[in-house]
Amino acid sequence: MLEPADFDSFFKKFKSDSVYQVEHIKFPIKITVTEDDRDSVTYIKKNKWHYVRLTNNKEDIYKKARSNKNSVTVQYTVEDTGILMSFDFAYRDGKWRLTSATDSSD
């Protein structure tokens, strides 16, 4: 069982393993897309989820913010592309899960 301090190990596997990823998402997941200063919210069910491959290219930048020991937000940007995503994770019932995501890309 992962302890909250093991978020980095969890996230490494989450971003590289499609089966592991889907097992660690709280469905239906809330997806917010911000366009022209307006938010559009969608809830995606498990059977509609598409694997989000978060690569480790040199242009990829990950920033982790831990609001408390059971909550982490990861901001993902790709240099010079306008891509900006935020992923919210919570540690509950003995495991980390993705609970929501926000796309603020240009």
C-alpha cells in the first residue's frame, strides 16, 4: 500500500502505464476546459476515458504543489506550445487517485 509520501513513485507509474492510470482515476472525472475566460465542465465515465500519455521530453515541465499530505496538484506544461494542464490528485482509501483535471491551454 502506498503512503501519501510516495506520490512521486505513484505519479511515475500513473503517467506511463495505461492500465494503472485507469485504475487510479475517480470516475466520473471532472474535466474543466478554460477558453476565453469561460469554463466548460464535462464529466467523463470510465468507458469513455482515453489514456493520457504524459511524456518526459525535455520540453515537458511538471510542477507539483502539495496542499496537504493527502492532496497534490500537478501542473503540466510543454515549453513553447501553449499547453497548460492541471491534474488534481487525492489520497483516499489507501491509494492515490486523479480526481479532476483542468485544461487552460492556449
